[in-house]
Amino acid sequence: MSTSGPPPSRSRLGTGHILFLIVAAAAPLSAMVGTVPLAFAFGDGAGVPAAFLFAGVTLLCFSVGYAVSARRTGGSGGFYASVADGLGRPPAVAAGYVALLSYNCATIGLAGALGYFTHLVFAAHGMTVSWEWCAAVGLVLTAVLGYREIALSARVLALLMLGEIGVLAALDVAILARHGLHALPTASFSPHVAVGHGVGVSLMFAFVSFIGFESAALYGKEAKDPRRSVPRATYAAVVLIAGFYALTSWLAVGAVGSDKVREVAGKQMGDLFFVLGDDFLGKAGSTGLQVLLCTSLFAATLALHSAANRYAQVLAEDGLLPHGLAAEHPRHRSPHRASLAQSTLTTLVVAGFAVAGLDPYADLTTSMLGLGTLGIVALQALAALSVLGLRLRGGSGHWWRELLAPLLGFAGLAASVWLVVGNFDMLTGSPSKVIAALPWLLPLVALGGLLYAARLRSAHPLRYRLLGTRHTDTAVPEQSPASSPALSGDRHA
């Protein structure tokens, strides 16, 4: 493997490329079709738009603090680097392993959803294609693009994102054209509705709909100017996603009626937006929504696959996974071995569910995506806490960026973790006791990370002191670790 010289300029990512990568992970169309009707039915009904707005403001506060960490880490390493910088090495190892588990579970869950919904769309148009073949085609395309340079994936995701956002924007315009300002009912933001019965469930679905927006901090090595583009892409993603979710769900309330939206969503569930598409855009519009839902799920699968690869690469670089996974393709500059390993894992799990005759959505998607979502939200809260750790350790810093904003972000995300754990059966849609126990995997994996870090500290102190250092401004030079200030005192112990 050759690592001489910088990657070719054509493969370097700008703010726009990173923005498409992370918005694709959030899968706006999938969120609208899959989670908004659930929030309407089981949450506070017409108050759902306010929940999206609140979640957006909270995550914008989180992003302000996370940007501090991203600038210090060069916009690479994700949660692992952020926690290492702010809270120390043992929590960072725990966070790294939890991130690897969470992003892989989310990718596997989305692969199942891709197969399931693509099968249904084919069936709706008189074609019989099994969900296994639909998932297999999606996994092959994901593997091919994941192996290649990230700029190629960014361009593909840009095209797919324009499609899914475009069809939802067309639906928004059609609703406004028919109903005018009555399509934006003030009731959605009135206090007695916005904080009414079920608001906790609405907030849970709102927060989980943003999953993946924080992944900008994994692409620093491939960005043109990571200390600028990574924070900018994160801010832009939060504003774009929050605004789009709040507006589209608000217009859906107006189209259905604020007094009827809970009941209608409870009856139609996942068909709600397809019915709206058929009513406001005609049969062609409804078909477009169906097809673009499939491409949205593929885009999210590819985006989270790319994020999982980069966590594997970072952990392998620090000796926390087999070193071969850290390899970078000499031409594509991609973590190609990590990509192949992730593709193999996803294929084996999906195939296992298929051979066992389990349902791709009720069994595979809900369990894996639910666990992955919970893990990522918990890591977001830990990352916000790590910025506060930087402030406490340094004793000074900007009051907004390094204290109040991350504190507000942590409070909102901690509440979100509590809501997801308390409503995990609703998030997964499964009464199974086995699935209900899945959240326990996260603290178990975190504990394993803490114990492994403790073992490294006693048995391999040099390796331990190098953990997480390559991603920060105070990185330990690999050529002469003995002379590094990081070895004269273990400030992250």
C-alpha cells in the first residue's frame, strides 16, 4: 500500500459533498414515510412539527460544541476522537466499540428495509421479486461504491438526495397551492398541543429522525479543508433536516386536519404519505414517492456503510481492531478492506435472517435499526459531554461554544436516550422480550471497551498512550513517541 503524497484533488471532499453524505444518512423521505405517521399516531398528533423544531434547535446546540471538537481533531475520528480529546482514553475506547456496533447495526437494519420496501413496490406494480434479491442488489451496489473513492459515493448520493427532497418539495408546494395558508395551522405550535399528551413519544421520533447527521466528523481525512468544511456541513445538515422535517410534517397536518391527523395516521400508518401523494400529486406522484423511498433507503444504507467503515479504519489504526482494516486503497484512498469486511458482515446477517425465514422488516429492520439508533443517540450525548470535559480541563473557553451550547445539547440528548430506552418496544414495533433486551448490549460493549483500555494501560502502556492522539492538535508523532509530551504525563488517563 502506498501512502506517499496527498490524495488526488478530484477525490477531496468539499462542504457540499459532506453535506450530501450526512443528509443521506438521515434519509429524509424514509423518515417522513416511516416515522412521522408513528409520531402523529402515538405522539402528540398535530404537535409533531414543534417536536422536530425543538429537536433541531437542541441538535444545533450540540453541533456548536461538536464543532469545537471537530476543529481540534481535524474533523476525523468521529465520536472516538471527540471522546478521547475531552474525556480520555478509556471512555474513548468504549465509545469507539459502541459506535462500531451501532453504525453496523443501523446499516444492517437499513439493508433489510431496502429489501422489504423494494419488494413491496415491485409487488404494487404487478412484479414479483423477493426481498432477498432486492436486498442483495442493494448490498452489491453498496459494496462497489463503498470500495471506491468517497467522492463517487457523494456524487451518487447527491443525485438520489435531489430526487427524494424534490418529490417531498413538490408535495409541499401542491398542499400549499390547494389550501393556502390554511395548510399551516397555528395549532401545531400552540402550547397546549405542542406539549400535550404524547409529546415524549413525538420527541423520541423527532430525535431519531436525525440519525447520521453527526457523521461529518468521519470524513476529515478526505476533506479539502476539514476544520472548516466539517463544522459547516454539520450546521447546514441540522438546519436543512430540521427545517424540512418541520415544514413537511406541518403541511401534512394541514392537509389532513389538525383535529383528525392522529386518527388518520393511526389508520393509514406507513401509507399516509403515499395517500397524500396520490391526492395532491396524482398517481404518478404516488408512484414517484414509492420509487424514491427505495432510493432513499439505498442512500441511507450507503451513507451509514461509509461511516461504519471509517470507524473500523480509525480503531484499526490505533490497534483496537486487526491492523489490516486500517489499509487505504492506493488509488481510491478509501478504507477498502474495512468496506469489504462491513459488506461481508451485513450480507451474512441479512442472509441469516433470510435462511431462518424471519421477516425482513418486523424482525431484522426494527431490531437492528432500533439498537443502532439508540447507540448513536447515546454517543451524541457522550460527545456533548466531552466538550464540557475540554472546558473543565482547560479552565477557560468561550461561554457559548464550550459551555452553554454543549450543556443544552447534552440535556436534550440525554432526555432523548431516556425516551428511546423507555419506548424501545414502540420504536422497534416488537413485543419480543429478546428485542426488548437488546439495549443491554450497548453498556456491555462499553464495559468491554473500558476493561480492554485498562488492560492496555497496564500491559502495553505505550500503545495505550497513543490511543486517540493521532486525531488531535496535540497528536503524538509516530516517528519518535518517546520524545512526545504526551508520554511525559498521561493527561487523558
